[in-house]
Amino acid sequence: MKTEGETVAAETAAILEGILKRYRDDDGNIISILQDVQDVFGYIREDAVNWFSKKLDIPASRFFGVVTFYAQFHLRPRGKNIVSVCCGTACHVKGGSKIAEQVKKELHLNSEGETTNDKRFTFEVVRCVGACSIAPVVLVNSKVYGDMTVDSTSKLIKKLKEGAGAKK
Ligand code: FES
């Protein structure tokens, strides 16, 4: 009989068992478990956390504490392409917020962290990526685009939607 915290589909349970096997003898290694969960599912699934919590007898709050502490972890599904607009000081002064608005408009998204329905794009805001000399900047995955304007942002997003430079 299943108990609370173990209620995941059989296929998911098999994946989680595989991760657990790697870290069972190192049950304090919450970060590695979470990294593997995110690698497999693309984000930190709550049911997966509850499953590990039960199996390892570690409160789920400890897992979520780690998730919220480290920026690398995400609690919501993300798109294949992450479009990040820098809103650090230099970029902000040079119109970063207008660029962010344009990205949202082009992707039909309302706020930071949202993902398009087709799961191709997620819009995020970042704070200074160390490219202030070419502010304002937009990142698509790890590629940096500098000296952006509302127009060039619009063109960039249109190109990405057509597939140029974006993960399909
Ligand atoms: S503030 Fe945007 S790169 Fe530094």
C-alpha cells in the first residue's frame, strides 16, 4: 500500500529510485538529489521532493529550503530557451525595463518566470551579468546580446521564434 509522500506514478518512481540509489549512502546530499531531479524533469517537482522526504526521513522543508536558497533551482517548468533581460543598474539606466516589456509583449507573457504555452521560451530578469559596457543586454540561454534597443529586441525574438539560434 502506498503511503503519503510515495504517491508518484510508477514510471516516475522508477526514475526517483535510480536517483536515490546514487545517494542513499549519502543521505545528507540534498543538493545532488535536487540537481538530478532538475536534470530529469527540468524543474523541482513537489511530488518528487515529498517522495525523497519520505524515503530518507528528511523533512520536505529542508529540501525546499535548499531550493529557495540556490538560484540554480526552479520550482516551475521552464522553456527550452531562457530569454533573460538584465535589469542591473547599467542596463536599467539604458532602458532595460523597456526591453523587458518588449520581450514580454513578443512572447505574450505577463511576468517574469513565465513560460510560453509551447514551452519554447521562458522570460527571466537577471541582475548584472558583467557586460555593463554593452548595456543594455539580453541573454538567450548563455549567449549575450548587447546594445539592445526595443527594435533590436523585437527582431531578436522574432528570429528566435522562427528557430534561428533557439533550441527547438
Ligand atoms: S547591469 Fe546589465 S550587465 Fe551589468
